[in-house]
Amino acid sequence: MGTAIGMAFGGATLAACPLSALVLSFAFYGFCGWAWESTVCAMLNHGRFANSGFLLGPCCPIYGAGGIACWLLLRGIPDASSQFVAAALVCSVIEYSVGVLLEKTTGARFWDYSHLPFNLHGRICLYWACAFGLGALFICRLVEPALLGLLGHLPVLIVRLAAFAVAVAMAVDALCSLASWRRLSDQLERVRADLADRINESLADASDSMLERIPDSAIDSVAQTHIRSRAVNAWLAELGDAALDALREKASMPTFISDGARGLALAARRVADAAPSMPRPSLTRLRAGNRASRPVPSVSLSRRDLRFFNAFPRLRINRYEGVIRATNLRDRARDLFRR
């Protein structure tokens, strides 16, 4: 036990092995977390195995970070119950912080505990805090000492090379996973922009169709009302406040006069200004024809890009939830990974 701790933190006998031991421990706990999420949790969510986690490979970094943090911070606590409570708090802080960070950087929520009791903003909950605390208790008292003891029997060069290979593999995996997430986001943004253009064009066509049904005499009448109201308001602007108050007491004036340039005058101005440039049916038909010639927006993504919906059953990409529903992307991903 003492030799293992000295190897990991003292560096007396293995100068460069402390960092190497921590890297391998991180990868080991990340793998254990991935196995837990991909088997037990996936069976509960999907009824089958599912490659869980953000990375493509068998590693969930948040489990590695939690395991190493609990070992570094809590290994000196002698009482098991105090160590359990402290571990639950440390793991909850890490999980909440990572959740907030991911939401800020990616605009997505990868897990959500809102359906469980005693949760905080859906990012952490009492049930999983206790589960992580129990796991951290085993790490501090059993797993990490045994793992460090095993590494202590290996040659220093082997430990260094293994840690270097694992670190490089995780870095490459992280880059590939980020590239897949970027492709997914870019495709969803393209479809979102296309759908937004179609909605805007539909609203513009509806507005044009309504204006085309308004008789020219009605438009001219509104324009004349606009001109007259401006003249009346200009005259009223020259009156003193006392004279205007006296007029209000003796006569009931329309609100568009008594309110100055507000009310109907503003609405009339907008209609009158728009009257000379109103689109005619030919322009409406042209827009409709252009829209009909445009292809229906589609999402072209690979299995690797769609795996995020399989890895995180409660994944919500806030900016693109409407697009995901419109394209049935979540159902398509579910069907793809069931084959």
C-alpha cells in the first residue's frame, strides 16, 4: 500500500510514473463507466447494448475524472461514512459542472434527471449521487490501491509507454468525436435555416394574398385618412396644452387625434407607404414557383454522427429540437441502431 502511494505521488523510485499512473487510472475508470452505461443503463433505456458516452471508444471521461478526483481529495478520510458523503458531494459537483459546461459550449443537454425525485435542475439527483458516492468509496479503499499496486510491479518504461498510448488514443478519439458533433450541428443548422426561409416565404405569400384582396379604393381611403390625420395633428401641435385640454373636455376626439401621431395614424402610414410597392399576383406566383422548385430539406449524416442520439437517450439540442422533430431524426437514429 505504502509503496503504491509512493509510486503514484512521491516519485522516489519512479520519477515520471505519478502522471502515468494517473492517466492509466483515468482510462480505467472511464472504461468502467462506459461498460456500466453501455450495458446496465443501456438495457434499462433500450433493452440492448448501446455504445454510450461522447467518445467513440470505450471510455466515459466524466467517470475517469470523478474517480481520480475522489482518490486525490478523499483518500485520507478514515471514516467510511464521512468518505461516502464527501464522495457523493464531489461527484455531484463534477457532474453538475460538466453538465453546465457542455450546455454552454454545445447548446445541448446530454443527460436529464428531471424525471427522478430530488434532482437539481435535472443535472444531478440524489439517487445517482448516492450511487457515485458508493462507487468512489470502493475506489478509495479497494480499487485504486490495488491498481497502483499492480502498476508498481510493472517496469517503468512499460507504464510510461502505456500511458502515452492511452493519452494519444483518447486525444484522437476526442477530436474525431468533436468532428462528428460538428457535422451533426452543421447539418441541423443548414436544415433549420432552410425551414426558416420556407416559413418566411409562406408568411410573405399569405400577407401578399391578403393585400391583393383589398380593393384599391380602400387603400386610397386609408391613405387619405393618413394625410388628413397628419394635417389635424400638425394643427393640434400648435395649440397650447390648456387649449387642447379644453377641447378634450367639450368634444370627444378620436384617439388617433388626441394621441398625436400614434394610433390609427401610425397604422395608416404603414399601409399608405406600402401601397405603391404592393406585390401583385405575378410576384406571389413567382415566389410559389421558386419554393416548389426547391428540394425538401434533408439531413445526410453517417452512423457515426447519429450515434449521439443512441449514446444519450435524453439528448436535447435546444436550438435544433424543432428541426429534429420535423425530420424525425431521433426516430431515424433509433431505427438505425436497432438493425
